[in-house]
Amino acid sequence: MSKFLALVILAMMIIQLIKPLGWPWLKKRRDFWKLAVLALAAISLTAVMGHWH
């Protein structure tokens, strides 16, 4: 799951660099770092949830 999530967010980061997505918090090309923070949090959360089960 975390590999798939990483690939999806990486694809979103590349798209953001080429053409901004236009979401309220992703209006400019330089906002791609916010996706990296989101990816780190999401992958950490899936790793923690995987250790609980």
C-alpha cells in the first residue's frame, strides 16, 4: 500500500511541477513540496497502521 501511495503522490508532484493542479493549497508550481510533506505523513501512517495489525 505504501509503495502505491508513494507512486501516486510522486505522480501528483510531477504534474504539479508541469502544470499546477489548482487546488486551494496547490495554486503555484513551487507548492509541490506540500505534496512531499503529505506523502511523508501518509506513508508514516500506513507503516504505523501496518505494525498494529
